Amino acid sequence: MTDSEFSYYLIVSDVDPKEDPYALVRVRGAMSAFPDEERFSSRLVWEPTTILSRIEHGSMDREPEQIPEREVEHYMEVLTRRFEAQRKAQEG
């Protein structure tokens, strides 16, 4: 499956603006009641998630904002910098 078969979403809120989103999520195929979701994780890989489903069902107070594929690499870099900073802070 090629990347063009994915839709990409930033997960944002008042405290997690688009410039520094809560998460980056991709959905394989069409959105459905149970989307095939993956999140760009702190391990710097795509891992299964249920963020969009939780937002849809009201158990998470954030909003998905769809982004074009051309912006994905930028947000992966933003999140990678955050994850690396968090890792350094935890190591002391």
C-alpha cells in the first residue's frame, strides 16, 4: 500500500496547536466507524492507535485536522524533536 492510500490528521486542541500538535495520525483507506489508525509514536515508528475513534465517541477533548501528505514529513520532524527532548529530560 502506498502512502497516497493514507489520510493524515494532526490532533490539536487549545493547548496543542497545529504548530505543536498532540499527535500525528494516519488512516489507511476510507474513514469508517472503526478506522485503521496509526500514530507516529515516540519510538519514531507508526503504531496502532484509537485516537480518532476516541475523539469521535467524545472520550477525548481534541480535534482532528486533516493535512495534505506533503506536510507529513514536517510534522514527523516536529514530533521527533519533542520526543527527543522528552527523552533527554527523563534521563536527567
